[in-house]
Amino acid sequence: MSLDPTLAGSRPALPLWSRHRFIALILLSGMILQTGIWIRNFAVLLYVTDRTGGDPFAITFIAIAEYAPIFLFSFLGGTLADRWRPKKTMVWCDLLSALSVFLILGTLLLGSWQAVFFSTLVSSILSQISQPSAMKLFKLHLPEPQIPLALSMYQTMMALFMMGGPVLGTWVYVHWGIYTAIGLMGTAFVLSALVLSGIQGDAEPEGSRPLSELWAEMRSALGYVRTNRILRITGVCFLLAGLGMGLVNPLGIFVIIEKLGLPKEDLQWLTGVNGAAMLIGGGLTIALTRKAAPQRILFAGMTVSVLAIAAIGMSNTLAGVLTAQFFCGLVLPGIQMSINALMLSHTEEGYIGRVNGLLSPLFMGSIVATMSVSGWLKSMLPLSVLYYIAAFFFAAATLIMLPILRASGEESRRQESSVRSTPS
């Protein structure tokens, strides 16, 4: 089912109750999944730490099990998502994840504790198919002006779990143990599948295609991105923003200890401020999507990020660092929403999975690349210089976006007018 993006706005809008039903169900499914995932993440982390006495290799393997599938299976998963019905695909991915989790729980009960790593690995692999399918559902069920609003609500929900998820996962493990935590994760996948089953309608696949055509479909997606100016620019923004984020993500502890001369426990104030700012930023983004196009929200967010990251490098007071970190967290939901909205609005429905499968590893790969060298650079350069370098990456991404703003000015005005006239 292919859709010309120029016709997306002219597609007959679904009834208001049906649109809201879809948003409610996709958010409820996301909340259930995030509950299970955060319980799993921290329960597995604490369990492995207890079993191995804090062995660094074992703890690192948890992160490998979570992030390696993004690089290995994202493009393939996106290609498969483009072949299949998105709702049916998501339901089956959740059910298969639940089955694997309960099998792993049985293995744990029999005494093979190493099986706990597979609870992360299997669900992470299946999510590489499920996540692009979710993007296709947004495109299928919502008129284009409504997509940024729905994405903003989803980002706000994610920010809520970033704050409360670690506490929830730790509490479950401490009070109930690893078996209950894994069981709750499997139950969450089952409940999510039931909720997704309530979504009305599904895209029809474009006929059956042999597996031998997979490689041709991947090559077609590469050509599609190369010829789509907006997607090329979005991809470069993904790359540069990831390089900047990855460079400074591990450095917060050094800002507290070395730059401010405070005990390491004060890092909690930095992370707490960032989480609270993301919640506020999510609500602010929801409000802004009714008045501004994604291009403008993205440009404003990137500009604020440049100034805030540079301010952390310059500041020598806790108040200054916390203020700058607040603004970093405040604009992050808007940046994430805008990039996803741009991708959806400028991608034909038949390519959404593959485009998502290309851009997601680009972002994660750039984060991992600079995270892996940030410690080495820290030993060679002053901390403030590293923050200035990160600010430079964001500034470069902001400048690269200027052609989108100039070329899309008239389109943005039409979209803003449509958003204002769309009933809430």
C-alpha cells in the first residue's frame, strides 16, 4: 500500500472518536510495554550484578544484548515491516516476545541463570520489526497535521518512564525478585498485544513477495533516501546530533566532581533536573504542535541545545549547570518528535519501515561512536572543550537544516493553518 506524500493531507480524515481511539490504544500499549521493559532492565541489571559480584564483562553484555540488534537487524526489520500488515506485525511481535520470556523464565527456574540475557536480546530483536510498524500505523490512522501531536504525547509518556522506570524496576526486584520481574515482563507483552488488537483497520500488504527480493527492496530504500532531499538532511541531522549527544552523555559525573568540586552523589540532581525538564518539554511540545510546523520546532530545539551545551562547558556553578541541563532536557522531546514527524510526512507509506531502519542505526551508531572515545578525549582535552565540540556538532546540524526552513516556508504555513482548524 503505497501513498504519495503530496496526497497525505487530502486523504479523508477518520472520524474524531476513531482518531482518538487509536491514540489512546497506542499510548496504552506503550505504557504497558514500558512498564515491563523498565522492570526487566533494572531487574536484570541488579540480578546479574548480584550473581557475578559486579563483573564488568557480564554487565556490559546486558547493554550489548539491548543495542546490538539495532545495528544488526534494524534495516532488515524495517524491510520486513514494509512487507507486512503493521497492526498484525506488532501483535505477533508482542506475542512472540511473551512466549520467549516465559520460556526463559522456565529455564531460570531450572537453574540456568545465564538465560536472563536472552530476555533482553529476543525482545530487542523483535522490536526492530515492531517499532517501524508502529510508525506505519501513525501514518495510516492519522491525518498528517495530527501526527506531530500524537508523537509528542508518545514522547511525553517515554519521558515519564525515564524518570519513574528505574525506581519501579529496582523496587520490583528488591521486593519480589527476578522470577516475578521476568513474569511481569511477559505479562506486559501479552497485555500489549491484546490492547493493539483493539485498533481498527490495518494496511493491506502489496501482495506476496518472495524472500529473494529482500536485498532488492533494501537497495530500493537506499536509492529512495538518496533522492529525497528532506530525508538526506534529516539523516545528517540525526548523525550530527548523535555525535554531540554521545560525546557528553558520559561526562556528567566529571562535571559534578571536577568542574564543580562536588561529591559524585550530587549527579542525581543533574539527572533529576533533566528528567523533570523532559516531562515539561513533552507537554510544551504537545502545545506547540498546534501552532508550529515540525521544521520550526526542530530548528528552535537544536538552537537551544547549542546554547545550553556550550553553557554547561562555560559554567562553574551548580546553579548554572542545572539551568543549562534543564534547557537541554526541555527541548529534547521536541527534537525527537520533529525528526520522526519529518520522516513520516516525507516518506511514502511503503518505505516507512526501511527509512526508519536506516535512520535509527545512524543515530544510535553516532552516539555509540563518540561515547566510545569520550573517555579517551577526556584524558587529552579540558572538559569544557569537549562540551564546546558537542555544541559545534549541534550547531552544524542546525545550519544544515536551514534549507528545509526556506524551502518549506509555504508548506509550513499551510500545515499550521490546517492544525489550527483541526478539532482537538
